[in-house]
Amino acid sequence: MCGMPQQPPVRSSHTPPSRPDASMSLLTNVMDHSLDDGYAEAAARRKTEGGGGLPRTLRAKLGLAAGLVLAALVVTVGAAQARVAAPVVAKERQELIDRIDQESDAADKLEDSVDELRDDVSARQREALKESGGGDRSELVGILAGATAVHGPGVKLVVDDAKEASTGGDGDPRETSGFSDTGRVRDRDMQRVVNGLWESGAEAISINGQRLTALSAIRAAGDAILVDNKPLVPPYTLLAIGDGRQLSTVFQDSADGLYLHALQENYGIRTSISVQDELRLPAAPSVIVRTAQPKTEHSEKGTS
């Protein structure tokens, strides 16, 4: 034994025979997995949810169609209801229009009646003035009270707004006195002009055909000037009966005439005055005295 050489032990190994297609692993993988995992998962999900259901796009189209049908049904029902209610609404509207027309006619009749009564009162007042004093005195009272129409010489004064009215006063006294537009004639301007004409000797005055009396009021409503609650539209034409030349001179030299001239120079308000040989002024619509009472013999004894 000692003379025989040692041999290394031989390790036994059992290697399985290799497949003949081992070198074709990629092709084998493709054949074994012909479908992608994602496609397989989707197919399994569709099968679980109901098998052969409708495609998603088809379901969306059917849902849209159902919604359109429902909307059309709602519109049709609404139109039918409106068609049924239309005669009732039209009838109520016509009844309302008829009522408005009736009330408007009634208001017009009442206004005509008021005008007739006012004219009757004015006529009776004029007749009472003639009977009370008689002669020239009653006529003079009627003229001064504005109860009778008058005519005679005098002056014609036209006052108009500036061509381009400007706003804002920047501390100007007209603005601080309540004037919002320095290019417009205001009620205070007209008051000063009328008072200036009275003071200068005018015996009767009218503005745009409205006769002024001792009870007349000149006020403002927004940008409009009211005379006895009747709006005036510029230009404002004032007719004053009196000694024409003297009345014109005295007025233009008075404080109110100078005030009007200052409005013309500083604010562009347009004015013109002319002497007239013949003017005609209407009577005042009505002369109503609410407070003053005539002096009688009984009242004289009561005060003594």
C-alpha cells in the first residue's frame, strides 16, 4: 500500500441534462406570457365586474342621451305650464292697465275741476274788489294784488344760464352759499332780481308768463326754479310794468342790478334788458289770503 500513489477523491455531481431550447430563453418567455400583466389584470377585472358589459364610451354616450332627454322633458313641462298660466297673467295685466287708465282719467277730471273752481274763485275775488271800493281804487287794488290782467310800458329782462356751465367753486362764495353749478341761474339769483325790480318801481311783474303777487314764492327743486310751485325753463323772461326808462336805469344802478352784472361778468350768465312801450301781463291764477283779515268796525272796537 505504501508504494501506491494517493489519488484525490472524485466529487460526484449529478447535473440534469440541459433543455434543448435553453439558449432561446427570450422567445420562450414571449410564448409563455403572450399577454402583458396589465392587460391580463384588466381582463380579469372586467370578468369579475360582469363579464361582457358595455364599453365605457358607450355607457357615457347613453348617460348623456338620458340627460338630454330629461332636460327636454323638464323644458317641455315648464313650457306647458307657462302656456296654461299665460292667459291668467295677461288678464291680470290688462285689469291693472285698465285700473291705471281709470285712475288717470279720474285725476284729470279732478284737475280740470280744480282749475274751474280756481277760475271761479278768481272771478269772484275780482268782482268783490270792484264792489268793495268802487272806481279807480278797486282797480288799483286788483292790479297791485295781481287779480287783474294789466298792460302798459315797462322793461323786458332776460336772464339765461351760461353757455357752458361749470361745476365746483373752490371756495367761491356762490358755491359756499349752496350753489352746485356756478354757470346756472339759481332761485336766489331770481329772488334778488325780482326784489330789485320791485324796489326800482315796478308795478307788476311776471316770469315766463306767471304773474307775481305779494304771496308768490320763488324756490328751487334740484336744478329747476319754481314760481308758486310751477317749474320754469330757461331762459327766464321777466316783464315789469312801470316807467320804462326810469325803471331800467334805477334797476341797473341798484345793488341787485350790480349783483346781476357781476354774475354776468364772473360766471358767464347771460342777461339783456330793454325798454318796452307796451307789455301785457296776465292775472294771477288765484289770490288766496289765509291769514290777513279785513279791518272792520267791530275789530276797531275790540282793539281800543
